[in-house]
Amino acid sequence: MTTKTTRVVSGIQPTGGLHLGNLLGAILRWVRMQDETECLYFLADLHSLSEYMDPAERRSSVREMAAALIASGIDPERSVLFPQSAVPAHAELCWILNGTARMGWLNRMTQWKDKAGKNREGASVALFDYPVLQAADILLYQATHVPVGEDQKQHIELTRDIALKFNADFSTDLFVVPEPYIGGGTAARVMSLRDGRSKMSKSDPSDMSRINLTDSDEDIAQKIRKAKTDPEPLPDSADALDGRPEAQNLVGIYAAINDESVDQVLGRFAGQGFGTFKPALADALVALIAPIRSRLDELRRDPAELDRILADGAARAAAIGAPVLVKAKSVVGLTD
Ligand code: TYM
């Protein structure tokens, strides 16, 4: 990526804490991208309205998630870090884009299908409209790259469709068509420690299914010890892990942490069982997470400073987004 012509935008829902899937799938890449270009990162508190959450918890989760991002390496001086709801232009642009997005497009979103399940009639309108707000988040800042995990790819593709249709319908080139930026290999999709076929997620009722940033070293070691595996030794190539989702996931996590390929990892562990591999993985995880956890403990002690950082970020984000919203309003004929 080259500088100047690129702009990175991404968000995370402030529900529950950060887990290893977020960290490897998205956040560590957010951190690296700060060295390359201008980055805006936000806490998607408006998106969190799509499901009921205790209001006091929502408020504290925004600070907690901001602290977790800073602890993970997001530098609020270099990057713009803010709560989505503090920049009303997100919601305003969402409404404008609601005129462009099609019901059929939203109906095909797998996240909508998964989350609404059989109870579509009882799902919130916000859950259905969720991807349009996500499109507004991205298009407001004319983002060129959106670093996300694999599960968000479809939403970024929808954002592209909305941008293209809007530009065509209103004969404008206002919206930049963004590229999803999905981490290579296994980190793009970190799976549950209890079931290698479902993704690691904060909504999984079993805490043993995920590694949280707040887990102690002992918690991490125990979760890895108890992680589901199979009785076979590790093979010598990535292809041979096909059909072994749990093994694939654990080796993938190890590779992502060490910034190695799965084949490189297997080069060292081929022929060995999980009795050897799991302690090595637990050590690697502790080395990654323990320093983040202790920074997080520090940051939590100063909520006023976090609020200051977020207010500063919101003011900077609002200034970047304002001209695009002004133009969008005039393009659709709301203003001259
Ligand atoms: P959210 O809050 O579910 O997740 C934040 C980021 O973490 C990634 N991720 C994963 N990656 C790999 N393996 C996993 N198991 C895993 N779980 C989560 C997600 O892909 C995401 O990148 N809709 C978004 C938030 C959002 C957004 C946006 C993102 C709102 N507006 C605009 C980008 C641009 C979400 O719910 O992410």
C-alpha cells in the first residue's frame, strides 16, 4: 500500500471484550496499518443497538473496548479513535443510503440470516439494516481499505454495491469503492476452541470456546489444555490438515501469532502429538496477551483520559466526514 491515496477505516462492536479472533483477524492488522497510512477506527455502538443490551453496560463497554484497542497497539495520536455515535454523520448517511440499498441485497446477508435465525419477524429493523449503516461508516470517510476478518467480507462487498449504485443513480463519483483487506491464511477466521467448525465469537455461551484479552495466564493455559483436538499426530503439510478443523485452527493460531506459515509451523511439529504442541501454543498466547492485559489494566484506571481521547477522535472524524455528507445531501437533492 502506498501513502496519501489510501485511507483505512474499520470498526468493532463494543459488546463483550476483545477476543483472540478479533485480535488476530483484525486488530493486529489495524495496528500495522497505522505505519502505512491514515487510519480511522471506531467503536460501533450504533450497530450494537441491533440487539438489546443493558444501557449502563453499553456505555462502559465503549470505554472498555477503546482501552483494549489502545492496549493492543492502536495509537490514538496517529489514528483517529472514536465512538460511532459521537459522529452523527454516520446515521445521517445511513438514511441516505437506505434509499439506494435493496431489500433483496440485505436479505442475502449471511450475518442477518444467522443472527435472525428462524425468528425474522421478531428481529429488530436495525439488525436487518445493519450492513447499510456499515456502508455509511466506510463511505463517509472515502475509505480505500477496510481491514476485517473473513466474516465481514460480505458486508464490504455490499458496501461496494451500494457505492456503485449510488454513484451510477446520481451520476457522481462521490463514493470511493473500498477494498476488503482480509488477513491471509488462517487468522482471517479463528474458530471456537470447542468446535473447529464455528467461529470464535463473543456471543458463544461457553467461555471455554474463546481466549479473551482479560484471561489470566492460567486461564489461557487451561483453555488450550481443554481445547478440542483429535488423536492423530500433526502432519508435515497444511493440506494434510484438511478434515481436521480443530487441529487446523490451533496450528493456524500458532502460525498467526508467530507470523509464520502453517507449513513452517508443521515443519517443526510434524509427527508430534497435541501433548507437545498445546504447551507451545499456550506459551505463545501468553507471550502475546499478558503484556496487552497489563496495559489494559493501567488504561482502565483513567476513564476521564479515555473519554478525552474519544472526544478528540470524534472531533477529528467529524471534520473528515463532514464534506462527504454535505456533498451526498446535495447530490440527492436535499440541499442545493
Ligand atoms: P465485530 O465486532 O464482530 O468484530 C470486529 C473484527 O473482528 C473480526 N473477527 C474475527 N476475525 C477472525 N476470526 C474470528 N473468529 C473473528 N471474530 C471477529 C471481524 O471480522 C471484525 O473485523 N460489523 C462489524 C463492525 C463494523 C465494521 C464497520 C467493520 C461496523 N461498521 C465498518 C468494518 C467497517 C462487526 O460486528 O465486527
